[in-house]
Amino acid sequence: MNKTQVVPELSSLERALINVLQHGLPVCEKPFEQVAEQVGSDEQTVISTLNQLLEQKVLTRFGPMYDAACLGGAFTLAALSVPDDKFEQVTEQVNSFEQIAHNYKRDHDYNMWFVIATESQQEIEQVVKAIEAKTGFSVLNVPKLEEFYVGLYLPV
Amino acid sequence: MSVSTSQSKELTPLERQYILLTQNGLPIVEKPYHWLAEQLDLTVEQTLAMTESFKERGIIRRIAAVPNHYKLGYQFNGMTVWDISDEHASEFGRLVGQLPFVSHCYLRPRHLPSWNYNLFAMVHGTTQDEIQKYRSQIKDLLQDVLVERSSNDANQGNTLRSNDMLTSSKILKKTGLRLKQKQ
């Protein structure tokens, strides 16, 4: 997406840590000691390497991955079909709602896909109506009915 | 002193405090839970027990690192969407969710006639070919449960396809989901 982004050279330790830590850390007092054993390194090296990967933004986050639905509130995935000449304007209109968490351009008739995150189900419906009023386009609202899997694993 | 942990997904005030302290991440130090225990005014054992309870209740999916897709070379993602028969949706949704390259898999409502897809599976890859290959693998799995709609169902003469893949060309907005401080 960002064409200028360079894929950094990763050391074998960095690769091993990225792979192991995407799966998860054991819940114990000294988790990095166990991780070090798994990747054949020592605790201090693991800690400093992970902090570097965070600083370099190779890792965006480290910690508990919460099920967003458990944090309270309501969510839905929604889409709009926007003509090219209005795309920029509609992007601004949609993004101006603080309840829009993510928004992606996708190559389809429905070319704008966004997640609406609110305090309540009622508020979801209000935001959908408000987006329709503001943009003049009708919203495709596809809330999840059943979840089969959530977990990103990108081996390196 | 014992810390009461509820069995449901309801959060106690102390649990909310835990989430507020960690939703931006845990410190990468020798004993991360010691830091957390101190903040919560709990023992380390209690803090570890609370963490385990969150995991058991599905509130925490795992304690893990989130890589930047693009920095790892995963520049391509595709939202594959499928029109599969309702009676097989749960069974086959689970099977698709188990594929190693699928990161999110959900059942969602159709909106006929403009949107006939009910199963969504997100795939990631380092090349366009790679995500095309993943799409084909999902298609092989779903072959027998894909719905082929007659043109009578179609919108303004367009035939509804049984599947598609929507690749993303631009991030327009991305913010984290957060538990709010209040309540």
C-alpha cells in the first residue's frame, strides 16, 4: 500500500521471535525467560530485541489481544458504493464520524468498507442513518452473525 | 485475600482497571506482571490468576505480538466473500476458519439483490499470486456448498457470482478500539 515502505532485513533471532510471539506468550512471572529457551537465546537479548522491533515499528503492539466485543459496545462492518469522482469527498464525510474505527478502499462496486464501533446497538443504527444522510448513499450493513476464527499469523 | 473473578464476560471494576492499563500493551521487561500487580495493588499471583481467567472467558484471545504486515512484506490482503448454502454455513465456516492463512472468518447477513455473500474470510500474502492461490484453496473446500443463483435473482441483469475477492488498495482510516475510561 505504501510503496516506499521497505521490508527490513531480519536476523534469524528476530524472525524466530516474531513467529513465536504471534502465537502467544505463556502466562507466568518471567515469560521472556521461557521464550528465550524456545528460540535458543537468553532473556536479556530477547527483551532488548523485542523492544527494538517495537521501536522500529516492525511490531505494532505487544500485550493482551482483547476480544473487542468484551470491552463493551457494539460493532458492525459496513460498506458504500461510491462513484470515483465523489470518493474523496465521501471518505472525508465517513471518516469524520468518530465511531468509524477502520476504513479501507477495496476494488469492488462496494469500494469503501468500514468498521463502526459504538457504545450500543441503537447507536450503530443512528450512525448508519447519519452516514446515509450525509453522503446520500445507502449503507450495506453486515454485522457478524457468527465468528469462526480471529487470529492473524504472518510467518517470516 | 482472594480476588473475585466472575465467570461471565461481565467485568468487575478491578478487571476494567486491568484492561485500561494493558490495552496499549504490556511492558517488555523481565517481570511484566509485577509492574501490573503494583498498578492494581494486587499480588503477582492474583494478577496472573486474573490473566488466566480473562483467557478462559475469551476476553483475552492471547498475549501476543502484533506485527506490522507491510514491514514483514505482507503487502497484499484479500477479503474473500462466499455465497454458501445456509444449512452448511456454520460447518464450512469453521473449516475455512481453520485454514492457516485465514486471519478472520465470519458469517454475515446477505442483502439481496445487491449483496449475496454470507461468508467472509480474510487472507494475507506477500504477492498477488499468493492471495489468489489462497482464494482457490478456499474455493476447493467450499465447492459443494456454493450457491449458484439463477439470473432471476440477479440485480438489473447482472449475474450474482458465488464468490469474489475484494483486495484493498488503500487504508482510509485506522484507529484502535478502546475501552473508555468512564463508567
